[in-house]
Amino acid sequence: MPVISISLPTLLLNKIQSHIESHGYTGRSELIRDAVRDLLTEFELATSDQTSVVATITVIYDHVQPSIDEKLTRLRHEYNDLITTNIHLHIQQKFCLEIFIAEGTQPRIVALIGRIRATRGVLSVKHVTVPTD
């Protein structure tokens, strides 16, 4: 099996270690393989179906990260045809919670989610999709 190297913030690495210990994984590689499989399966399923869905997308990000607000604003404008509602909340002193409600085809919603996940400074993205067909 090929070996790869990744860089992770210390806080995330500590969370991974805690998750390994509390959920019975044998090591970091097993946990990361499991997470990558889940993410890829989610994307593969979404791109094979034109089903209409409504989605809630919950994003937590570090607003101190340079230009993250601008990047998320650009995404909101780029996906304006999907995003019907957007809620913004401040959490603690340096974090923000953003909730997007979007309606469209599943592949397009997944594309939006992928773009949000790829935004530097985003710490967590969770979503729920419900078919409307």
C-alpha cells in the first residue's frame, strides 16, 4: 500500500487521536482511510444522480483567517441559483457558524459543498440533503 504524507493542525491531530481511542480504530491510517472512503462515496453517489434535493449546509470557520468572508461571499454569489437562505452566527471570539439552505440538483449541491470544504479556514462542514422528487 502506498504511503502518503499530509499536514494537519495540532488541534485536528489531537481530535483524530481522541477519536481513534474512543472508537476502536487501530491507528491514524485506518481512521483517515475510513473518512476518505465516506467522502468519496458521498461525491460518487451525488454525481450519478440528477435528483432534486433541499439541503442544509452547516459551516464553522475561523473568521480570523484572511479573506474567508470574501471567499464565502463569492461562493454565495456563484451559487445564488441554489442558495435560498443564509444564516450567520458568531461563536466564541474567533469562530463563525454559517448555515446555507440550498435547493437544486444533487450534483450541483455536492459541488457547492465541495467548494465550501476546500475553502482555507473552514473547520467543519456538515450537511443534510432531502430528495424533493
